[in-house]
Amino acid sequence: MDIFLQLIITGFMVGSIYALVALGWTLIYKSSGVLNLAMGELTLIGAYVSYTFYMWKIPFPLAVVFTLIIGVILGLLTERIFLRPLIGEPTLTVIMVTVGLSFFFRGLIFLFFNTDTLVFTPPVFPSEPVRLGNVVIGQVYIWSFIAALVLLAVFVIFFQRTRWGLAIQATADDEMAALSLGVSAKFVYAAAWAIAFMAAGVGGTLLGNINGINISIGYLGLLVLPAVVIGGLNSVPGAIVGGIIIGVLQNLAGGYLDPLTIAGFKVFPGGVKDIFPYVVMTIMLLVKPYGLWGWIRIERV
Amino acid sequence: MDTNGSILKLNNIEVMYHEVILVLKGVSLQVPAQSIVAVLGANGAGKSTTLKAISGLLKHEDGAVTDGSIEFMGQRIDRKHAEEIARAGIVQVIEGRRVFEHLTVEQNLIVGAHLRGGATVKPGLERVYHYFPRLTQIRHRLAGFCSGGEQQMMVMGRALMASPKLLLLDEPSMGLAPLLIKEIFTIITQLNQREQLPILVVEQNAKLALTVASYAYVLETGRVVMDGNADQLRDNQDIKEFYLGLTDLGTRKSFRDVKHYKRRKRWLT
């Protein structure tokens, strides 16, 4: 029972990081309709950028802030150089470009860093775990959870309250009507990419603190796909809940399915943890393709 | 109509879609300051296109003004982007009640003030709720779930939030119940009189449009075939028959009356 609780809690906390990245993904999809398959690499870039700053002896919170700033710059550049010329092109073309982008970014990372696993040294968070009764949780999880929650809250407030947040949502709903009120669609797309880079950057940084930094962060970042499919592709609350669900499911799969043995034989050869989210995604697509909160057109009654 | 004092002038504009389809074949019209001008016409006559040409939304649909010019308060705007034109003060209410479904009514209105900055939001909202008191009660409701009339008020209020200098209304009566249409048109008149807001309204409901407008243009297949003061047009035989659905009192329409075709043809040439 303790193990179950522990798996749930840490899964929830890692899930909050996925939620953050998924939110960035959803934003691009909502506002510009671009299905971004390079999200894992955005996460990867964030991890390496903040690692670099941290290694330059910049205090961790400040390193995160710099990562956010770099994220904005990279987001604006990516949108301007790669995505804007494609406005009005077929969806498939745009998706293929994001696939190309993902290889491009990964190549850049290999160019500047090695493929070896890098670790934040000295560790950012104390390695002393926290005990809640019989449940033991690493501090890195708790702090990541808090950081992810804060950033999620900031984004949600941004969307609900600020002028640009509302403009982004309006463009997602009806681009033409937004344009008639002077909302610049190009600016909205650029803002969406900037925010996605920011969210992914922080997500990558937190994941890097938990697992160490190597290419696998990119695969963790790609977990946004099952997360957003569960949540419904264009729902912000859906992305958040979907991310958390994926975190929990992944942990439970790792905790129970991986070591599962029947009559002395291992049922799974290992690695269930990594593929389980995609199994869930496939089932979700078969059963409920709109996800939990995806937009089916609002029908007035 | 005298050319002085007009805030909007369309000089013989041609509009083409996808570089091949000629939709407007030389349309000229003017909107005098502080007045309501109506554009009438059947489906496909080019009414909406005319409005989109003015507001710049045309470029978004792969259309372009290929000839002629559009002047707004003395400046040429036909080459400008929709965003710049909105900034200059022309706000179009697109046909079909295009609300932001997943935002609340009030959030919809706030998006309207996007170009005007945060300080205008509060007085703007008060003004909108003053003209559309119905919106006050549903301000926190999701726009997608509001009724057709409420949505029409919302999109008009949203345009008002942008403090326009010229309002373009595309078919405000479309798909609404007669009583609601009456209410909406009363508000249009109020906006024009109290706010001194010039309005260019496109309507299929000619009868209604001619009661609120002071001047009207009749568009057919991309050309202005007739224009004049609203009361003149109301008395015009052709308008009566083709747009108001009236024939001479007491006489029945007969298929023998081939003059119908002749008259119509005269317009087309």
C-alpha cells in the first residue's frame, strides 16, 4: 500500500511537469492548428540551456529565468523562420516541417554537447528525501512539482486575465473575427511558440534534475502526445489533467507491470514504463478520440 | 450625394478572388459622417465582399482590390492590412455572429478593446451594457451557449469596444426572430444618433434597412445598379417589386407581365 501511494504521489509530481509541457503544445495547436512533433526537442533544448547557465555558476532560479528568456527568443525565431512561411500550406506539410525541426534541434544539441549524460553539479535540490509516514519522496520531486504548479498558474492567469492571453484564445476560436478586431494572428502564433518554448524549457530543466540530462529527455518531452490526446487536443485544462494522468500511469506501470511475474516467468521483458503511455493513447484514440475535454463544436440547445 | 464630408469613399473598386474571379466590377459608394448607409442586394451580389474590401479582411481570403481606391478620412486604405485598418477605426462585424465560443460574454467584449488598451475596458464595458442591457445578465456565460439574439448583440458590442470611427455591419438580421431584429435595428439607430457613429450596413432585408438608413445602394452581380436617398428608393417601383416584395396595390402578378424581365435586364447592363 505504501508503495502504491508513493508511486501515485511521485507520478503526480512528474506528471505536473508533463502537464506544463503539454500546455505549451496545446497552445500552439489551439492558436495555429500546427501539430508540433518537435516538442520533445524543445524540452531537450531547455534542459541543456539551463544546465549551461547553471554550470556558469549562475544561481539556479536565475538560470531558470534565463532559460525562459532564451526560450522566448528561440520561440520567436523558430516561428519566424520555419513556421510563418508555411501559413496557408497543407497541414501535412507543416507537420513534416516540425518533424524536420525535431531532427534539426537534436542535431544541434549533439553538435554542442556530447551524448553523455550530464548531471547538474552540485545538485540543485538536496538529495535528502522527505518522509510522510511510510512514504518517501525525493525533494527534487517536491520542488519540481511546486515549480511546475507556479508556472501553470501563471499561464492560466495569463490566458484568463490579460489582453494578449484573451487575444490568443480568441484567435484559436475564430481567427477571422479576431482579425476584424485588430488582433494580429501572426503575433499570436509567435507568442504561442514563445510560450511553448518557455514551458518546454522549464519542463526540460526539471526533468533534467530528476533523471540527469541526455537524449531521453526528448522522449519524455514527447510524452505530451499521449497527454494531450487524453486531455483533448485543444483543451488547456485537458492538457494539464492529461499530463498528470500520464505521469501517474507511467509510474504505476513501472512499479507493478515491469516486475510482474507469473509462475516465475517475467511477463514483460522490461520497459513497460516507457511504452505504457502510448498504449493508453492508442486505446483513448479508439474509444474517445476527442479526449476528455476536446472541442466538439458547441451546439446550442 | 455631395462628396464633401464623407468619411469613406470607394472609387470604382474592382475585387478579384484567387486572381481570377472578378466579384466587384467597379463599385463606388460613400458614407457621409454620422449617417447610416445601407447596401442592398441578393445573394452573391457582392455585398459582403464590399465590406471585406473596406476592412481589409479580403486579403485573408485570398482576395484583393485590383482597381480603384478606398479612402477613409482622406487616407488610402485599400493596400493596408486588416490590423492597420482596424487601428485606423474601421471595425467590421462579420456576418454570421462569429463569437469566440469558448470565452465568456465579457471576455468576448474585452477582446474587442484589444487595440485600445486597458484603460478603455471599463468605460467601454459600461457603454456596451448601456446599449445592450440584456448582456449584463449573461456576462459570465460562455458565448457559445448564448442565443442567436444575444450573440448578435455580443458581436456588435464587441465591435463597439474597439471605439470605431466607422462601423461595418454585415447582415445583422440574419436568422433572427422579427422582434429581435426590430430590437437590434433600434439599437443601431441609437448608436448612430447618440454616438454619432457612421454605420455602413449590408442587408438582405431591404425594408428594414431602408427604414434606418438615410441613403442606400443597390448592388447586383458586382455593380451598383441604383442608389439614392432611402425614401426615394422606398418609393421606387423596381425596388418595391424586387426587394420589398410589393406589387401595385390590389393588382395580381401575372406571368404575362414580361416587363418584369425587361426591367431586371436593364439593371444588369
